[in-house]
Amino acid sequence: MRTFLFSLSLWCVLFSNSYATDIIAQHVNSHQFSELIANKDSTVQIIDVRTLAEYKASHIKEAKLIDFYNKNFIDNISQLNKTDTYLLYCRSGNRSGKTLNIMKKIGFNKVYNLQGGVNDWKKQGYSLVH
């Protein structure tokens, strides 16, 4: 019985560690974000969580708008494919940081947040679509 319990405990520890390494939810700087964009494939989506007015003023090329303040925000996020990779940004990194935490809690595997948001993106010299 002791051997069984030890084996079961060891299996649980090993399994939980391997599962944890499969989830990526991290904050990245503008340079890292641009590299993720440059190396993206069809499973990578750029998500702008700012308002429609902010998005229309300027946004990162190929970004999809999902407004953080929209009453259906959580439903809109929940409908995305949880196995795809998501690159999130907003104006300063606050809304997209909250979105990263929400996505992590509801089971998304790979989510990156642009630290400093579009403000830092512009400051570092990266381009926007107007």
C-alpha cells in the first residue's frame, strides 16, 4: 500500500509539472513582441483590446479588435481557439495584462502581453497602421 501511495504521489507531481510547462502566459517588451509577430504563423493572432476609437486612430498591422470595455468581452474572448497563440496589447499594457490573466484562467495555452502597450511600441520606433 505504501508503494502504491508513493507511486501515485510521484505520478501526480510529475504530471502537474509537465502540464504547467505547457502553459505560456507572459509579459514581453516591444522587441520581443515584434519578434513574435515576425515569426507568426496562422495559429498566432494579434489582439488589440482598446476601444474602437483607439483602434481606428492606429493599430498594429493585422490586429483584431476585441474591446475590453465591451459588455460581451469575456464571451468574445471565450470563443477564441484556446490552443492558438495570442499577442495582446492595449494603450499602456494594463487592459491587455488583465486580459492575459483572464485568458490564463479560462484555459488558454499561449498568451503574450505587450508591456507598455502601444505607447511603448511607438516609443521604440515600431510602426502602426493609421
